[in-house]
Amino acid sequence: MEGLGINLQTLIAQLINFTILFVLLYFVAYKPLMRMLDGRSGKVKESMEQTEYIKEQAAKAEEEATKRIEESSKEGQKILKQAMEAGEEARLKAQQEAKEEAGALIDKARTEIQHERDEAVEELRKEVADLAIMAAGKVVGRSLDKEAHIKLIDEVLDEAPGLKKG
């Protein structure tokens, strides 16, 4: 080996130095470096898991918010429908009350008109009777019994087509 320029003692010393250096580097540099890389890898993995969890929670929250919005929309439409129905019901009720009130006013007006007509006819009959008595008294030239004349005029008026009592 010496012919190749290799000294066996130097080779063995270099092999021992290399082995010692390798063992020292393994324990001093490689192990701490691997622990640090494993720690970072764990943190990255944990961070990714946490990110995934946050994404899932955000998706759930968004889904829940969408559900609530839909429910609120349905409830709002339901309330709007109820309000419209209540308004329509109130309008119909007010319309019915107005019709009833108008009918009552018309009936009252008819009753009053009939009553006033009857009073006017009665008053007209009395005036016609008084005029007839005066006219008869002047024609006959003497005054007849007023009761008899009224009875006679009532009979004539009852027979007249347009002046019948009430």
C-alpha cells in the first residue's frame, strides 16, 4: 500500500478522526437540526389542521347564516302575507260596516220622509177641511156644525184618489 502512497497508520488515524467527527456532528448538529425540523414540521402540520378547522367552521357559519337568512325571509313573507290578509279583512269589515250604516241611514231617512209626508198630508187635509168649511159656509150662507163638516170632508177626501189618508 505504501507503493500507492497510502500510509496505513495515517489511514487508520484519518478513519478514526472521520468516525469521531461523524459521531460528534451526528449528536451536535444532526440531532438538534432534525429536532428543530421535526418541530417546524409539527407546527406547520398543526397550523394546516387549524386552518382546515377554521375553514370548516367558516363554512358551517356561512351555511347557518344562509339558513337563517332563508328562514328570516320566509318569516318576513309570512308576516307580510298576514298583514295583507289583516288589511284586506279590515277593509272588508269597514266596507260592510259602511254598507250597514248607509242602509240604516237610508231606512231612517225613508222613515222620516214617510213621517213628514204623513204629517204634511194630514196638515193639508186639515187646511183643505177648514177651507172647505169656510167655502161651504159662504155658499150655504150659514155656518154649519163644524164636526159634521169635518166628517163630511173626510169622507170626500177618502173617496178622492190622490188625498187618501196615510
